[in-house]
Amino acid sequence: MILSQWKKNIINNLLFQIKNGKKLVFIHIPKCAGTYASQYLNDLKITNRGHSKVINKNELTFAIIRNPVD
């Protein structure tokens, strides 16, 4: 798979921040593949905050969203 430049920039930025001590934290948005993603994220030792809000500004918080048309 060939990634576009903007995707490469996002990935490189995330990797840079992780290397500099930021922790990845997943927020589960209902009906957006959160349960499916949680299985893989647990294997990667990424914290799952469930349906919570961002707690620590020193963490990289992310979620999965879906295209509502699909």
C-alpha cells in the first residue's frame, strides 16, 4: 500500500511524540468499530478509556470514526 504524504506526516508525528514519552490512549465512540479495535489495542498495550473524556493533556488521545454514509 502506498501512503499519501499527509498520512506519512501524521504517522511520523505520532511516532515522534511516542518516542518522546507520550502515551497513546484510545477513546471508544459507540458504533465506530471501538470493540473491534480494542482487541488489537490491548495486544499493543494501548490504554482504552472506554467512553470517557480526555483526562491527561500529556497523552495522545485518539478515536475511530466512521463514514455515516456507509
